[in-house]
Amino acid sequence: MSAYVIFQGDVTDEALYEEYKQLASSTVAAHGGSYIVRGGPWISLEGAEPASRTVVIRFDSIEAARTWYDSPQYEAARPIRQAASVGALYIVEA
């Protein structure tokens, strides 16, 4: 069953986040993931407005998503995202 890694947050350092995007893209592809949403404009319909950036990455399963997150390749990129943004990252099974 497909699983989606979702990041909702605010970028606090644009230059550093650009560096993260370069590193993270190759790790996602290497682990069979694909970007569904990668930022972009949004319209709030109900409730509190979401964070300024939403990213959705599709993987074949929760296990595949977790393998990507725990991989040595992404382990190098993760602290850059954490330093360049604040927010939440989670996996949702489809």
C-alpha cells in the first residue's frame, strides 16, 4: 500500500533550504520515491492556515518511506532541512 511522507513547515533560511532540496531530491529518487507536491501556492478553505511550505513524497509502502528516511544518504540531508526550516514531517499510509 502506498505511503506519503508529508512535510508542513516554514523555511527560515532560503539559501540553506535550496542546498537541502538538491541533496534530498537524489535520495528520494534513489529510494523509489516521487514528489507529488513540492511547495507551490495554496488556498486555505477551513481552519487555521497551513504552514507556508508543504511537500508530499509518494513511496510504495511505509517501509520504503522509513528506509528512505533512515538511509545514510538522507541522514546527510536531514540536518540541513532541520536547520533551514521548522515544521512537522510524517508518514501517512494511503
